[in-house]
Amino acid sequence: MPAIHIIETSLHRIDLEEETIGERIVVGSDTDFRTYVGKLIEDMYESNRYKSYKFASNETEVVRQILDINSECWIEKSQIIAERLLRIEKAAQERVQHLTELRVGSLVQILVTVDGQKNLIITKVDHSPYLDEVSLMEKLGLPVNQRAQKTAIISYEDEATIGNVRLGDTNKKISEYWWKYFFEVEELKSSEKNTELAFLTIDKVLRKDVRKVSKSDFWTLRNAVISYFRTNESCTFDTLVDLVFNDYQPDNQELNMEKIKQQILALPEKYKFDSQFDISPSSIKAKIKDQIKLAENLELKITGEINNLSSLIDTGEAENGRKYIRIFSETGYAEFNKTLEVAE
């Protein structure tokens, strides 16, 4: 963790049933909010879920507030930002009211220095229900676990110049109202570029560090990665790694799966692509093709995901020592049976 110093914090309740947002909630020194904020910051800086953006203009409402935000104007500017979120959420709710209902929550804004550099943290925290022990009535409050649902880390190149903008969401996709309408930002990398980089860099690790140890594990893992990209609309990189690599039991016990997993988790930072993005299937269609030479003028061509790979392709060794692959295929059987009958 970097060295983080908290300068200012604010807490605003965001309730779509209210016509206007109230003043910020004053947090006394006798509360645990400071500790809560500390844990919130840890969650965000340790998170592997983010997408990088840039502000489309210095004249948008959010940018005008954050460009020169400091302790002297903190109360006023954080209030304006919270009021904007309320308006944006109301508009978003009207667009999707037939599909879902946005939850009551709070907007937490935190001005910090990270290793001496100014950062602004903005996060929406959905409230969780709890049973009040005094009134025995169900109430809503800030959740102790899964503290941040929608996040933003805005770093500054100097005191008043905005640098990186990283947004995240616990949903599979970063909500459009959060990035497009509230912050009014533009993505740095397209879905196509993120998809291509993610797939190609994972494939590179598998070819370099898995295939040379165990070809069967290489094909199983590669097929599972292809399946993830083919069956999901968006990619959350740590979820991909969990689903494909976490509980995988290799055929070859010499394969160090923990090492492979850590190598892959480091790819977004190493190759500068986002760890949360929409998947563009067309961007990997040409990249997933692979060919295995079986004999002179005979190749096995793989063009995409293979369902139930282990039950479709098998290997073995004949009594005379000749090694073979066995592919279960009604179509292939009919085609080759005819060809062999003619040859005989």
C-alpha cells in the first residue's frame, strides 16, 4: 500500500425519493467513520477492477469543481458534486425504471495525498438493511463489508492539473450513468483494444509457461479462456482468473498453477490495459485460431471454443507403441469412413 494521508472527507446521503439533497452529514470525532474511510481507501487502491478514462472537457460541472479543490472550498464543492449525482441518478432511474430500481446510498468524497501526490476519491456506497436493536425496525446504513460499489480515483499531476482517472464498479460493467453522465469522461482504450490485449497476453503466458511443461493443460486452459471471452459481454479480469485458474487441477503436477495465476493477474498493469471492460468478440476471432501438425500434409485446425474438450478428444498408445489421438465425431466418422472405403 502507498503512503496515504487523509486531508478532507465528506458524506452525503443520496435518496432518489428526495427532491433535493440535504447538507453534508457532519461526522463527529467520536464516530468510527475515519476508520471506515481508511478501509474504504484500502479497498480501492488494492482493487484489480478499474478502467482508465480522461475528462472530455475542462468545462464540465465535475471538472470545474475538482480542478482546484482544496480544504478552503471543500464543503461547497463536495456539495455541488453530490447534488449533481442526485440529478444524474434521478435521470438514470427514469430511463431504466421498468427494469430496475437504483438503491439508496451515500456519496463519500475523500481528498488525500498518495505518496505525497494529491488524489481525489469519489465513491458511491449502496446502503444495506439492518435491524435496529432499540426500535427493532429495519433501517438502512453504510455496509461494513463490500464498502464501495462505484468508485473513482482521480490523480493530479500537480496541485491543479488532472492526471489519471480510474473508475470501477462491483457490477460486471461500469454503469453508464456513472462514467458517461456523472463524470462525463471518455475511455482511453476501446473495448476492441482491451479485448485484444487481454486475450493475446494471456495466450502468451500459456504458450511460454504452460505449453512447454504440459501440452494437455495448455489446450484445456486456453479453451477455458476462449470460453470466457465467448460467453461474457464484459470482462472483470480478477473474475476471469478466478473462474479459469483458481481451482484448476493440472494433468501435469509439475505445473505451478499459483505462479501462472500471479503472472496473469499482473498482465493489465504490465501491458497497460484495463481490468474491467466490455468484450469485443470480433477482436479475438482471428486470434483464437490454432493449428496442430499431425503428419505431413495433415493438420488439426482449432478455430474457437471446444465444448467438453476432454470428452471430445482423447489420446492413447497402441500395443505396438504407436501413439494416437482419438476424436469423437459422427460427422468426421462418416467422412473418413467413406474415404477409407474408397481407398480400399
